[in-house]
Amino acid sequence: MSEKRHWVVLAALFGLSATALGAYGAHGLPATGIAADKLSAFHSAVQYQFIHALALLALGISSLRGRAVAIACALFVLGTLGFSGSIYAMVLLGTKGIGLLTPAGGLCFMLGWATLIWVGCRLGGKNE
């Protein structure tokens, strides 16, 4: 599978699972009597997953290429797994120690966006 298709497939998987998790968070999870702060955290995880699924999709279908774009995509994947995944685990499974991954995932998101800033600053340059 080409690198570009790889990001599109991951974006679609993240979008599909965010839709399913969002529906569960809106309709099934409140019926369990979950605390409001955990429900809010769950919704944040879904929102961040959706945002970064769309970012991956945009990069996967764009004409942008190169190592920096691949790094940004990989950081978005790691961020989704670390940030959203750890929140899902804490809320749904009651996992406690995994909470350290949440800020690491957030840092991956920020580094991915910073990498795209760098890519954008280089557009139109002689190395394009």
C-alpha cells in the first residue's frame, strides 16, 4: 500500500471508530451512570480523534509529499492512540496508570501541527 493510501485508510478507520465511540458516548455511556467529568473527557477524546482523522485524510489526499509530511501524519496517529486511546481506556476500562499517555498524546498532536507549520514555511521554496 502506498504511503498516501496508508494515511487515508488510517484516517477512515479513525473516523469510523470516532463515529461509533461518539454515538456510544452520546447514547449508551450516560445510561451507565458515569460521572459527568468522565463523560466530558470521553467526548473530548472523540472530538480530538475526529479532528486528527480529518487532518490525516487531508494530508493523505493532498499533493504534499516528503519526510516531514509523513512525520506529521505519524505524530497524529501516535497522538490519537496516546491521547484519545488513553482517555477511552480510563473511562471504559477504569485503567488508572495509562493516564500518563494522555499528555504524551497531546504533545504528539502539537508536534504534528508544528511539523506542518515547518512544511508550510517551506512551500514555494527552491526545494519544493
